[in-house]
Amino acid sequence: MTWQHSGLNSCLASPFFFPEGVLEWEARFSSAFTPEEPFIYEFAFFTGLSTIRPWEDPELYVPLLLEEWPDQKTEIGILFKNRNRHAAVPAMRKAIGMFIQLLYWTNSLPASPSLAGLENLGIKPANARERIEFIISSPALHHSFIQLSELFIEQQKQFAIATVRKNRPKK
């Protein structure tokens, strides 16, 4: 069963990620975590669908999301190596969405493609907004890919530190 929804909630409205303003929901998203569709769980949350909320259990879902990045990184790297930068844009769009999810989920919040509330996140790389906005404005540049790769590394480290602090026995 596929369900389309247009007129996305303002938290999800983004011409970069959803140029037509449409997102499709499939029943399989409810039964198993599907990281290859950025913002699908936020879509469900903001439209009242009952499903997985990965931001409520970041210690479970963030590692699953991070498992997807090496394959994405390899695919995008090959496209840039072959100087096929325009073909890299859809893969970059997906990878940028994955990073934004990573950023918000590590802070136990649903992701916002518009970067709403980014300044209030406690776990984030330095200059996150400026760096993400640069990548979104120029996804066909190899430098954007390098910057995105660095953001993934930095956020993964920040998440690991936060997890250790959270799970450390209280003195």
C-alpha cells in the first residue's frame, strides 16, 4: 500500500528534498526500519501515522543509519571520480538527508530538512548550519561531498562521546 501526501508540514517543507512537495508512505516503513528514505519517519510523525520514531531511541537507530553511509559514500565517490557530478546530485540529496537525520536523532529529536531549531541542538559539529547550507546550495561540487563526509565523521564522534557520558555510572 502506497500513500502519497502533498502539502508537507512546514517542518518538512523543503524544495531541495521534496521539489514536488510530495512524499510517499509505504506500509513496509511501519514494520521495519528503512534508512534509505530520508525523513520518512518524520513525515509519519507529523501526519499522525503510528510507526517507528528513531529519534526516541538513538542508541538503537543511529548506528543503523550510520551503517548506510559507507555504501552511500562509495557510490557518490565513484560518481565524482568519473566526473559525473550531475548524476551525483540525487545521491548527494539522499546522503545530506541522512546526515540531517543523524544530526537531529543524536539529539533525540525528529529531523527537520529546513534545519529548524539547529542552533538549539547540543550535539553537533562546529558551524553545522553554514556547512550544511553550503552543501545543500552546491550538491554537485566535489568539495560539498568532502564537507559532508567530514560532517558524518564529526557527528559520529560527538554521538559516541554523548553515549559514553550518558551510560557512564554516576558517582
